[in-house]
Amino acid sequence: MANGGGGGGGGDGGGSSLRMSSNIHANHLSLDASSSSSSSSSSSSSSSSSPSVHEPKMDALIIPVTMEVPCDSRGQRMWWAFLASSMVTFFGGLFIILLWRTLKYLWTVCCHCGGKTKETQKINNGSSQADGTLKPVDEKEEAVAAEVGWMTSVKDWAGVMISAQTLTGRVLVVLVFALSIGALVIYFIDSSNPIESCQNFYKDFTLQIDMAFNVFFLLYFGLRFIAANDKLWFWLEVNSVVDFFTVPPVFVSVYLNRSWLGLRFLRALRLIQFSEILQFLNILKTSNSIKLVNLLSIFISTWLTAAGFIHLVENSGDPWENFQNNQALTYWECVYLLMVTMSTVGYGDVYAKTTLGRLFMVFFILGGLAMFASYVPEIIELIGNRKKYGGSYSAVSGRKHIVVCGHITLESVSNFLKDFLHKDRDDVNVEIVFLHNISPNLELEALFKRHFTQVEFYQGSVLNPHDLARVKIESADACLILANKYCADPDAEDASNIMRVISIKNYHPKIRIITQMLQYHNKAHLLNIPSWNWKEGDDAICLAELKLGFIAQSCLAQGLSTMLANLFSMRSFIKIEEDTWQKYYLEGVSNEMYTEYLSSAFVGLSFPTVCELCFVKLKLLMIAIEYKSANRESRILINPGNHLKIQEGTLGFFIASDAKEVKRAFFYCKACHDDITDPKRIKKCGCKRPKMSIYKRMRRACCFDCGRSERDCSCMSGRVRGNVDTLGRAFPLSSVSVNDCSTSFCAFEDEQPSTLSPKKKQRNGGMRNSPNSSPKLMRHDPLLIPGNDQIDNMDSNVKKYDSTGMFHWCAPKEIEKVILTRSEAAMTVLSGHVVVCIFGDVSSALIGLRNLVMPLRASNFHYHELKHIVFVGSIEYLKREWETLHNFPKVSILPGTPLSRADLRAVNINLCDMCVILSANQNNIDDTSLQDKECILASLNIKSMQFDDSIGVLQANSQGFTPPGMDRSSPDNSPVHGMLHQPSITTGVNIPIITELVNDTNVQFLDQDDDDDPDTELYLTQPFACGTAFAVSVLDSLMSATYFNDNILTLIRTLVTGGATPELEALIAEENALRGGYSTPQTLANRDRCRVAQLALLDGPFADLGDGGCYGDLFCKALKTYNMLCFGIYRLRDAHLSTPSQCTKRYVITNPPYEFELVPTDLIFCLMQFDHNAGQSRASLSHSSHSSQSSSKKSSSIHSIPSTANRPNRPKSRESRDKQNRKEMVYR
């Protein structure tokens, strides 16, 4: 570049050229003799320029010019022209606005008086003037109104354009911000050039872009000016000031062919609007994020703007010093300088030299330090408080995921993961996503890290649709909601879970939801949700319903609660070499419940035949099947009997140790596996199968029901879907009609002899699948029409059962009529009854005693078989529960306390079949160790009681039963309970008790003679193994069991509730009570269903097998002879010892093997058919019982106490005992 001379030597040096580096700033260019002489191209030019460079003039500060750019030949700096353009624009506009306001004010003041005069004249002359004379005035006013309307419309249009209310406005606002940032970037680029330089607009690309940007800013400024209501305040806005000092200098630079960085750094102030732009784009939604971006944008924009000012003054110098005290600083060095200044560090390596720079730094330190001290900590706090688990779930291709929410704690999550990810589930390809609004503690976080390959946690709430979108709830396979079982207010906890269901269903109606509920009556609220559909897999696991149902079944068959709890919980096999009771108990604990489709080799065989074949040959125990009709209605039939023939595509329910064993039922081929003795060798064979693949058959049988794809079908468990993928087997699903007895459901060619009449053979001995059956189907099913014996016994004038026929029913009774005083209870010799000891008061949460009573009043019991129920507890609490109990017969109340031995003796607790200890006050105590104090004290109190043997003759005998079809008069055929031959109860230790616990660790206090470690898991403790303790925590496993197979929950619920159906739940939701109904063939047919009982081996037809016989022989004999399905043993704890023991404690053995040796004292768990003949022998008793309800004042079963002389000759058979106890009155 050439540099023109200065001062007097300007003309002489016009032809000389001085080569200079392009990166030297204009204000550094001073000429001296040495530089001129060394850079000259000729001696003449060198000599002429020598004297001029020593003149101390301001003209020595010149700018670089080129011959291509027509710049000032003298090279004078013209920064004042750029600054003047901005100042003139700003102050000129401000002056015009103020002048306009002043003139408008004066005009308004002046015209105010004239307006008043005209208005007065108009009012005075208005009546005398004609209409024609007013027309010119009206036309003038209309013109003014039209003009105002046009101006207003333009103003409104401009306001809409810049307010981001429309799509065009939002695009415009975002574009202006983006261009402002672009202009700032251009400034960053140009900051490496001299502050002022000559540039050719037509050749400088950055100047052209900057010019285009500023033209757009000028147009946007015009829109903002038009839309502004207050022009003065608009003129003084920050954005307006930025435009004043950045837009006009660009036009000046084009005119002068010069470029001056000047105040272009003010474009950094546009960053303050960054949060507004992000809000327009719907990126910022939370208050914390908006606040964080605001703080960052203000801090950064102030920082960059101040750095730009320092860069300008330091590189230019002070004007009063002739710009001689400048220093070369890059823009980023100025940024560094401002940061160390704000932070009060001040290293001193970079500092301001100019007076303007230092003066600015003085004021900036005051404001910058305050801003740094306030903004930076707040920014760090906001960043630190950001959710650690606030991301979004990324779905993995080919892998399903479920969302788990609700009560997320270390205990609930660990219990859930332990069961869900158990190794016995060989098909778990599911990722678990936990969603909770509270971040996990360190222990829970460590648990998540241990399962990081299958578990993810996100912080949020299912009530927030944004959080539901984060966890991809729309693509989740299911959503599981956990409840807080230990909360003080169960109704509030249920309400929270119901709200979660509503939120999830509102976001995605098709999602499958499995939720835990605490109270039975709150399940009705789920029916109000339109998208709640149990046919699509939605399930509500009511903990109170199942807990009390398990306890009720233990009243009928002690130990059953433990067995069922172990069946749906995944437990690993623990091998013990010593011959102890734990060895046999743990062998049974390793069994679980599975489902598998039956092989086509079983088609046409009766259920008992297939059940026997599976047990003997396949080492599998099948207890139920799922039958699907042609109209896609399905029912679960539990031990349906020999009248049912297996159809193709039948789903079986098995008890086995793992899923691989159950596949034998699917692989079994009669041609290939008939002679195989080792069940492990039963695998897939190469026999030709039907043409239809198993995949297509599954699709027709299952997926067609829910309308989903095969992969997403909720009708099949994940394990069955895995079989569909891996197996190529097939057998077509035959078209079966429930109404067509000749082709499908009933085949009368029974292979085994039966004592039932042909009409009875046609009865459906199974139990309906609650979610998939309806009364309409039952009414038209000829299989369910009762025989003539039942029709003859129907009394159309007496309501004995509820409207569904599933439960015994009586007219509502007042609570005063069932209350017994202590003396009345003592005079009434109770035996074979159930004593319910309950702790509660007027403020306690209701536990729902109806769920305890309903299974004990199931209609598959005859009336005389119903055990009387006596409640011992606070009358204030029982009054609150009575509304749900007043329709059940044989219920009495003794006001008192379970801790009173007098009350316990009054109800003959030593003669009861079962004593149940419950508490409604367990969740009101903070200390978990004291939550069960009342139940533990009551249990220990009963066990320490002593009783006289004088009334041992009245010991209850209902624990044993007579199988249907047997001759009751024959002593040889009476399988009397083994306890009958044992000494009567003289100590409370031998009283059958089941205690409800909240805290699992408190089980160690129930038995003082056991050696259980306090850290032992509940299922390994002696009280739980013996069936004397039950904790609600064992029901946690139902969540994962239901997810993998929803039929398991249906089967469990059918077994423990006595036959509660969705129709019955809807009825209870409407009336909060059972409704009585007249007996019809259809309602009586519902009685024909299985129930659980215990079979005694001490006496009766199976006595020969009880002494050293094999369990498998007993299984086959009971199945063939009486259609009874055995599935476990209740054995004395010390039965394995060679020496006799006085201990009467028993433990549960689930599904023992075929060769398992029996002992005479064993009790066998079995599924027995409904005994039609049992009602015939007690017909007169039953009728007299119902008729006595209206005449008897107290409903009690009074047994005459025999004389002392008769006690040694106590009858040993049930029939003899019935004859002796002929004098009895039936409880209301």
C-alpha cells in the first residue's frame, strides 16, 4: 500500500510509494526519515520526504490508502464523520419528536377553548338548524374518522408484524435476531483489521453483507417506529440506540469508501433478547431455564460490549493526545482484560493505557464487579440445580421397555427388580424405565447402577405430559404403578394412583396399565376412566383384597396363603443336604406358576387324563386351562373334571420350577416320546405338523382378540411370544362353540367311571375366568344348567344367594342383632368357627373386612359347611365396617379387645378352626419396629393361654372333609382330619393362628422357639413357612407376574376371592353392598366350581397311602376316583424325626415329586369338585337354618356339652359326631 506524505511534504511525496504491512493499524502510521529513506524506490523521492516527517503535526496520523480506492489523498482520519452521522440521527430525531409533541400540545391547548365555544353554539343552534346545513360537517367528521382508521390499521399491522403473534411475525423476529448475531460475527472478523481503513465497497465482501444486514435493520426499525405507541420512549430504547450507532455509519462508509469499526460492537446487546427468541420457538418452557438464559445473555452481552469499547479506545488513543498514546490490542485480548477486571483478579499483563480506557475501567469495575458477584453464583446455582436425570429415553430397536412410577423407594424398587429380573425368567428382554419426581438417594442410585444395562431412571412426574413424552410412554409395552403399602392414609394413596392412571390414559389411551391399589372400594373409580379396559390388559392389583383373600383361604386350608404366595414369586432353588424340614420346604419354594400351550397329542383327552400324564410322564402339575370359544370369549377352568376334552390351542396353567420344564407340554409327541422315561429328553421332534404354523395359530387365538400386532399383543405373555418366534410347531385352532355340546366343550365318553348322573356329567366343573366371561354367556350355556336335584331344591320365595349366585346372602341385619355380650358368647359353645381379632378405632383406616368374609361365604360351600365368623374388637370400628358385612350370614361381633383373655375364652378360641389377627393401626406409627406391636402382643397372648381338656370333645373337625361321591355312613371311607386323634388343645401354642404383619423383620418375634436370623428373608422364616404369618410385601411379586402373564392374576384372584367377577365389582361400586337374588338355574350353576380343601391321610380311603405310600400314587388315585387335584402337602414340622415330637407346627410342601414318601399325619392340599350330594344329606338342616333366622334371637350354633361319662367314648367319625350334635341352632 502507498502512503501519502503529511504536512508540507504532501505534494512532493505524492508520487512516492511506501510499502507497509497490511496488519499495521492506521493510528500506528508515523513517518520518520529513516523509514522513508530505507523504503524509497529512488533517491529523489527519498531526499524530498526527509524534512517533512519531523514536523510534529496531527497530520502525521494517517490511514492506509490504495490507488484502487479513491480515498482522501492526505490520509486524514474521518472517524468524526461516522460518529456524527449517528449523533445527528439520534439527536435530530429526538428533536423532531420533542418538537412534534410541543406543537401538538400547543395545538391541543389552543383548540380546547375554540372547541368548547363551537360545542356551545352547536348545542344552542342545533334545534333551529336544518338537516341540510349539517351535512358538510358530518362529511368532514367521516373523513377524519376514515383517516384515523387507516392510520390505526397500519399501526396495528406493524404491531402484529413485530409482536411474534403470527407465524410471519415470529419468523421476522427470529430473522432480525439471527442477522444481528451475523453482524456481530462480521464485527469480530473486522476487528483484526485497522480501526479505520479505506475499502472499496464493490470489492469488499464483508462490507456488502454488512450493508445488506443494515438495510434490513433499517426496515425493521421503521416497522417498530410505526407500531410504537410512545415514540419518545421508543427512540430511547436500547435496541433503537444500537441501530442509531450501527446503521448510519454503514451508509457513510459506502459514501466515503472508508471503514470504521467504531461502535459496531453494540450489536452484542441484541443477545439480551436471546431468551425471548427461545421462548418464541417453544424451546424454553420452565422458569429455571428462562432465568438461566436471561442471566447468561445479560452477562455475556455486557461483557462483549465493554470489551468492544476498550478495543476501540485503546487502539485509537485519546483525541486530546493526538491519538499518540494508543496500544495494539486485539478484541479477544480486551475480552480477557474485562474478565480479569470483573473477577477482581487483575494479573497486570494486559491493562488500559489511554485515559478514556482507564476512566471507563473505573466505572466498569463498579458495575462489572457487582454483576459478576451476583450473576455468576446464581448461574452456577441454576446449573447445579438442573435435574441430573432430566434427559429423555432413547428406545432401542428390537427391545421393549416398560415405565414404572408411583412409590419409588429402595425397598419397592429392589423387591420389584429382584422378581422381574429373576434368572428363572429366561426371556426378559425388557428395559425398565423408572419415572419419579424426586431424585434417588445414594443407595437407590447405586441399585440403578448395578442394573444399568436394563434399568434407567428419569426425574419427572406422570402427571406432566412433557415427562410422559420424555419416557416414550406411547411406545412403552406397559406402565406399572407402585403403591405405598405403609402410608398412613390408604385412600389418599389410591387417589394419587388413580390420578396417575387418568394422566397416563389421557396422554395415551392404548397403553396397558398395571396398578397397585390399597383399598378394595377404590377399584370402582378406575371403572370411571373411559379408556380403562381389562380386555386390553389393564389390571388393578388390590392389595387389601388379595391379602385378606389369602388369609381367608388359610381359614379353609391352613398354609394355603404361603403356598400361593410362593407360587407367583420367583425364588431360586436352595439345596440343603441335611434331612430337615427346610429341605423339603425349599424344594417346593422353587416352584412357580407358568402357562404353556398344550401339544396336539393331548387333543381329545379329558382334563384328568392329561393332568395325570403331565404329572407322571412330564413331571409337570397342570391345575387349570384357558378355554376360548368361537366368539373369542375365554374362561379359565380350574380342575374342570373329566367331562372336558382338550381342544387344539388350549393354554394350560402349570406349576414347575422354571419355564424350560413347562415347554415339555408343548413339545410332547406321543409317537416320539411315549416310551421316554426321562422327562429331560422330551424336546422338539421332527414329526410333521399341520400346515398352519404356530405363529398363525397364535395370531388367531390371541392377537385377533386385542387387535394389536403379534409382537404387541397383550393376550400372550412374553414367554409365549418367545415360543412363537422360536418354534415352528403348528396345530390349527378348531372352531368351538359353547352352545354346541356335541362338537366341542362336552364329550360324554368318560374314560373313568363316575358316580354322577349323565346330567351332572354335563355340568361345567370349572371356574369362570373373571375378566373374560359374562352372565349372558352363562345363561345360554347348556353345560351350566343344573340337574333336577338342584332345580327341585330351588325356593323362589327365599333369597339365599346374591344376584350373581357366587356368594351366600341374607337380608341386611342391624349390628345390634349380631352383637354378643361376653356372657352370651360364653354360654354359646362355639366350635369350628373363625375368630377374627382386629385392632382399630374410630379414626383408623378401614381395611375392608368384606374381602375377608366373601371367600368364606362362597356359594360353592353348602350352608351347613359355612364356618361361623366372630369378630373381636372395637365396636366403634366394626360399626364403620358393618355396612359391607350386613348381608352375610353367620357373623357375630363380641365388643372387646383381642388382648383380653376373658374375651378370647368367651369365644372359645381353643375350639376355633382359625384365629386371624389383623390391625388397622399399623401405618400410624413412624417406628417400623413398632408397627406390628398389637398383632405380635395378641399372638403371644393367645399362645401363652392354657385351656381345660373337658370340652375337647367339641374340637372342630372341618379341616378334613369327605370327598364327593363317598358313602358317609362307612367309617372306612371317612378321611377324618389327623388332628381328631390327637389330644385336644390345652395350650394356646396349638391354636391355629395367622397373623398379619406390616414389617417383615417383625416375624422374628412371633415364634420364640425358632432360630430365625433377624436378617432372614420372610419366605425363609418358620412362621411364614408354617402359614402362621402373612405380610403384604409378598404381593409385590404380582406386579411382574401380571406383566408377563395377566392370566396368572386372574387365576390367583379366582382362587382367593371365592369367585369375584368384574360384574360383581361393578355392582358393588353402584350399591356398596351385595344384592340378593332369587335362585335360578343360571345362578345355581355358578355354585358348580372348585374350591381348595385339605385331605387327611390318617383315616379314610387314602389311609393305606398315608403310611409310607408315594405322593404320586395318591395324586393318581384322588384324580381318578374323585376328580380331586392334589398340589401340595401340609406336614408336621418334626415328621422327619425318628423320635416322637409334641410339636404340632406344620409347614408347606409345594408340588412334591411322584416318589415323595407320605406320613400318616400329612394333610394334602387339593382342588375338590363341588359336592351336590352334600347338600342333600343336610337339606332339612339347611331349611331349618334359614327358617330359624327370623325366630331365633341370637344366631349361634349351640352344642350341648356332653356329660363326663360320655367323653371317653367320643365318636371318631364325622357321621357319628353329626348324630351326637343334632341339637344345634344356626347363627344368623
